[in-house]
Amino acid sequence: MSRWLITGGAGYIGSHAVREFLEAGYDVTVLDDLSSGHREFLHPDARFVEGSLLDNDALATALEGVTGVVHFGGYKYAGESVKRPMHTYEQNVTGTVRLLEACNNAGVELFVFSSSAAVYGTPDVAQVTEETPTRPESPYGETKLIGEWLLKDAQKACGLKHTSLRYFNVIGSGDISLRDTSPHNLIPLVFAALKAGKTPSINGNDYPTPDGTCVRDYVDVSDIAKAHVAAAGRLESGLPVEPVYNLGAGEGVSVLQIMQTVSEVTGHDFEPGINPRRPGDPALIVADGSLAARDLKWENRADLAGTIKNAWLAELESR
């Protein structure tokens, strides 16, 4: 079986993808600088190269013997990117440029890009298709859109075969040893508050949504990881792919509803506090995932309560 490089493979989503690729029979190399990833998330069966996307030597080493790349590496905090735009551009745009240059030098022609629903901003439709206009509202979303443009240009210039997976809000845990450790994502913030005996808070309850809190499309991390395996396999088989695919459950859940589900699953009874809005957060965004269902045979199979329960079990394991 062929070998795929997974950048950011020591991170939350990337480490799940590594396990799915290995389970599917692929050989895997991981490139990660461990700035937000975790050494303990690395799988022992994956070759590990410690280094940055900005390090040409590390890139060349990581790409040895590789058939294709799945690119998760980067700075993934939408709200924080508003405060650190130059850092976000360096990590996500310059890093992707360096990676694509290294792929071209190494003769690697297959590429799956971890994109984001953040490219859409606040859409003016109830359900987002891949044709919905892109209007990112944060530097993070802008860098993901630029990443997609870079792939399109690399295809014209170098024949790169690629697809970008625009996924929505990723939660859950497919392995009790793996969890979302982001200090800015909703679920880890809620869990951290509960473990500290504090009351979780919602960022804004004055959005134009049914209960005033942001509405999102929440997707199980294991299902997201499986989509990358499917996309890689389709590219490798030479079958046609769309330039972008939405990965979402196709239904919206408000932040308040998430809080209520967390309360039920964990047994912690609480009424969330209310903080001001967080910059860069759109009010509502829900996916139409029909293209991914058609080509990648993909869907979000997990139910919300089960996904949150798995995330909580992984969190308890980390104590």
C-alpha cells in the first residue's frame, strides 16, 4: 500500500486521520512541529518527522517515499486569528506555499487539503452548498480560501491532483486517548469549566437565530477522518473529484442546545453564563453534504449525544 504524508498528524483531527489511514492499510508519515499537537497523540506505526511547514529540510525528509499529502497543519483558531492575522497568514499561507513547492520538487502529485466552512462567512442561505459565495469573516477563513486557490494554481502549473474538504464544527473522540485540546473551541472550553467547578459560558446570545446563540453544523471527528481516507483513495485511483466538498451533518444545532446536551451527558446541571460575542463568528452555518455523499460515499454517521459522550470520556481519561 502507498504512503501518505499527514501534516499536523499529532493534532486533534490529524491524529484521528492517521489512525484511519493506518486502519485502511496505508503507510503514514506525520509531519508536526508539536506547537499545538501532542507527542502522545502520535501513533507508533506512523513515521514521525518533527518540524515546521516553514522548514524546507523537514519537508524534504517528510516527503521521502510519499504518494500523496493530507494537509492539516496550520493555525486553526478563527477568533484568535483576528488578533494575530500575520501569524495566521505565515502559518497557513506561507506554510502551504512551502509544502506545495516541496511536493513539486519531490514529484508528489496528490493532495487533500483540510479546508473549513469558515470560507463562507455568514451565508445568506439556510444550507450551504459548494457553490455558495465565499465571504470569510476572519483571517483564518481567508487563509483557508487562499489555500484552495493555491491548489488550483498548482494544478494548472504542475498538474497537481487535489481536493479540499470544507468541514464544519468538528467534535467528539474516536479513541479515548485522543481529544480536542484547543483552548478556543466550544467543547473543550465547556469541559474545562465543568472540571474546574465553574459554569460554562456562551459567547453571545443576541444573534438572529431561534434562541439567540450561534447555530452550527457539528460533525464527528471520526467521520471527518474517514472522509480524508476516501478522498485520498479516490485521488489515487484516478477517479474524478470535485475541487471542494462540504463535510457536515446537514442540520443546525445552537450553542445553547450543545450546552443542554453536555449537561445531560455529563450529569452536570448548569445554566450557562453569557459573554459578549466573539469576533469572527458567523450567526448560522449549516452544510449541504450531497456532493461528498455522491463521490466519497460519506456522511456523518454519529449522533450528537453519542459524539459528546465520547468526547467527555476522552476528557475524563486525560485526568
